[in-house]
Amino acid sequence: MKVNPEYTSHNPGDVVYVFYRNPHTQDIANVQEAAVVNNPDNPGELAIFLYETYYPLTNEMAVYSSEADAISAYERYFGYE
């Protein structure tokens, strides 16, 4: 499943926006600002750094370059439109 086919267009240091589910309350999700970084576990790959955790940046991750785009997608996917 290709959610974000342009994920390779990101560079270390980019600020991006992702959907984040609260790990303690799974029915709560929101748009969160994150950073694109070099993956410390896999040199040569990128990761999303969010809440002190590295997540590998893959084409299955919904990553948005602007907060407005992320909010629009969030509303579309979660039915708030």
C-alpha cells in the first residue's frame, strides 16, 4: 500500500506532520509535528523523530509537508469533513 509515494523527497532536518495515536488511549489521534532525521539504527536511511522515538520513514507512512495538508487529510480520513 503506497500512502505517501513522495516520501523520498524529504531530507534530514525537514519538519513534517504525521498522524499520531496516543499510546494510552488508542481512540485519540491528532496531527503532530515531527522531524526527518538520519536513522541511527540503519545508516543511509531516513527516520521520523517523534516523542524521543525514531520511526523508519517508509512509503507506507502518511507524512505531510504542511500542517494544512495534514489537517485536511486527517479530516478526510477520520470523517470530520
